[in-house]
Amino acid sequence: MHHDLAALVEEWLNGPNSEANGYFGYQSVEHYRPAVLHWLTVGCAAGDRPDPDLYLQPTPMALQNWAIGYATAARSRDAACGAVRSFYRWLETSAPAGGPGLVPPGTAKSLQFQRGGNFSAGLPGRELLTPEQCRWLAQAADRYPGTYREGPQRARALVYLCLNHYLWGRHSEDDVLRPGQIAAMRLTGRHHEQHRTTWDVPQKNAASDATRLQPVHHDAVRAIDEYLPLRATTVPDTGHLFTTVNGNPLEPQPLLRILRTVAATHPDLEEIAPSLSADAVTHSPPPPNPGL
């Protein structure tokens, strides 16, 4: 059956998009539309026409090859691939649930990560940590002495949140916490759900007020609880979870500096610490066998 691809893309963009807890923001629409249309009409084209066997049966390798040619910067490639995966999550949605149901469940997930790590690890421009390096970073956080202005508790909590997926021993979208999401976490966003703790975090590439519940590993929760009594603020029960020593909300850039400072204290990470990327840490693969 022939489908109007441009119409499909517009229907998806117009939402509501359940993953965004609402609708895509304006900037997301402006970036998602050209990326997904290019994937469908160029990345999945056979001759001068889209091949239904390609766009309805996508593979990680096809997406990777397309992304390398679509954008030069690693961040732009990652964003384009994220748009394509979001489109396929919508294509999976059944007709009774308001979607087209054109691809089987699990299609989008198959495009997200390759075996052994993040999908973007196969793209040039991003150096991910190995599972052993993630372990060293956690060790560095545990041994970090702090600075003359503050103790080690805030830095340890921040590093543990960056390693949230590593601590869980898995690497799905539900376990990864990005730097901007960590900086945006608020005290009132915490939830206790029987055996686990979750936190309200901003939904990536969504409306400004859209959030999702993020499971937080108990080791990271423990690190947060050790930090909270020392948190600098004039309003102890509300506001941003992480603050500066002056009580202002912590921005993503200082988070990066803290991450690099902690990494530099470990002899096996000292060399890479100056160029360490917070995004690379949060997207690094966990151990192949959790618990080892």
C-alpha cells in the first residue's frame, strides 16, 4: 500500500506525541521535519522513489550510513537519528491508539543502540568511555576529596547521575540522564515507587514543560541524600536539586567542569579528563554482564 510520506511526517509532527507528554516544541518541529523527510526520501530511496522495503524495514547500519552523509557534526547526526527513531516510535503505534501501525513494535528500539553501546558510538566525533573507564570514574567520585570551598558530596552525586545507566547495567532511553536533564532536576520532582526512586526530568526535544519519570539507581539516590544537607540555598525544600556554592541553580557547563575535575584525580583517566564530554559519559556502554 502506498503512503504519502510527507503527510505521514506532518501527522506525526502535529501530535499529540505521547513520548513528549504533549506536543513537539517549535524548534523540534523545525529540525525534525527536514531530517526525517531526508531519511525517507534519500536514505531509503531506490532510484528516485522511496523503497517501502527500506523505510518500513530500517536497519541500524542504514541509519548510520545515512547520518554520516546527512550532517558533519556529531551532535547534529545524533539529533537527526533521534528524530528518525521518534518517527518510528510513532509508526509503531496501533490504529486504535491513534497511530498508523505501519511497523512492528520494537522497530525504533532496534535503531537506538547497537550491541555493546550507543548507536552514535559508530559515528565519528564522539569518544565514549569503555565500561572499565566508567568504573574508574565511579571510583574517582568515591575518592574525590572536594575543594577548599566545598566537600565532595555534590560532585559525587553529579557523577553518579551521569553514570545512572552504568549503575543499572543497561542502556535504554529510560536509564540515560543527559547533562541538561541533571541540571534541571528539582527537589520536588522526587517520587518513591515501592522498590525504586524516580525523578521528573525534562523530556528531550519536547515542549519546555514536558517531563518524564526517570528511574534513578539507588547508589545515585544515596549520593544525593548525602549531598542534600550541604546543599547551598536560601530555600531548602524547593528549587533546583543542584546549586552552586552561592545557592544559584547549577548550569550544565559547570557540571562538565566538575566531571573533568573528578576524572583528573584518577590516574587512568587523567589523560582524557581535559577533553571528557558529559554527553559521552552518559551515552557510554554499561558492562556486557551487569554486576561484573
